[in-house]
Amino acid sequence: MKLIFLGAPGAGKGTIAAAVGKAQGMPQVSTGDLFREAVKNGTELGLRVKGIMERGELVPDELTIALVRERLGRRDTAGGYILDGFPRTIPQAEALAAFQRIDGVINFLCSEQVVVRRLSGRRVCRACGAIYHVENMPPHREGVCDRCGGELYIRDDDRLESIRNRLRVYREQTEPLIGYYRSRGLLHDIDSAGNVEDSLVQLKPLLQNLQQGT
Ligand SMILES: [Zn+2]
């Protein structure tokens, strides 16, 4: 099964993709991971990505597409995969369609209010990177990592102003993809306002149907 997961920041698609990927034995392919891997391996593409990220610019479509294309050519994706965070734009979706046939696009829906509460409550350990949430997964001692005793902080990305900005960018850039995939009969909506288990329960029959169709 070749799947795309769409959803605003905080809609939960990354967490759900990890759970589904593990259960179905399918790799979760995220562009963030691909960028980090390319930079770490020092490939030609990686060196270009590194320069762009250091300048704080967005990685251009052609470079992102080249990395995704290389990744989807690896053997572990032969039985399917979940694309998480790609495509982000219509040109990326069109480029993907030129070399892959997608079986389904899952659109995770969640109100802005829920997303803001989820993201603004997130705390990250400065020392080990462990992630907490003030409501859903609080540390035993406020501001202190359970695992290593490190200091918990709010990432700049998770500050209210940044969250609003990320949501605005999502609406402008990525929401047109919903129409694009809906008109091709590939889009399936999932309500992800509840917890991860709720979303997985809704996904199960849908994935079974898609699997039968492949
Ligand atoms: Zn820690």
C-alpha cells in the first residue's frame, strides 16, 4: 500500500504514521528525516540541503523530489510506504504522480483549537530530546526530564505566534492538495481530534479496503 498522510501541524499524522507503519511493516518516509539523513551522509544532495538549511531557507521542490525519489527506490519500500510531510504543494504532488501510483491519501482533520492546545503544551528536554506534554504526558517534576534530569523547554516552533504562522502556511500551501486528491478519488478523511487510538480505530477498515484494492 502506498499512502500519503496529510494534516496540519499538530493534527497527529506523524505519530499515527509511526504506529501504522510499525503495525503494517511499512516504512514511514518523512522529508525531515530524509534531509537529516542526507546531511549526515554528506551526499552531494545532502551538502546542498545543508547550505540551504543553514541559511534558513526552504529546500526547493526539485531537491526535495530528488531525495524522495531516491528513497522510494530503495528495497524496503517495495511493499508500500507512508509519506509523511510530502507532498506539500501541488507541483510536488504532480512530480510524485509522474513516478509513483498512490493507493490512498489520508487527511487528518482536527480543529485549530485542539492543534494549538497540543502544540503549545509540548516540552522538549534540552539534553536528550525526550518530548513531554503539560496535559497528556507531564514529567514527574515540572520542567525536569524524567529520563535524564535535563531542563525542559518550549521549542521556538511551539510558541503561540509560530504555531499560528505554521497553520497559516499549511492552509495556504498544503490545503489545495486536499482538493487535488479529492478530485482524483483518493482522499479519505479521518477525525484526529481524539487520541491516537481513536484515529487508529477509524483507520483500520479504511486500510483494509485499500489493501484489497491494491
Ligand atoms: Zn532528558
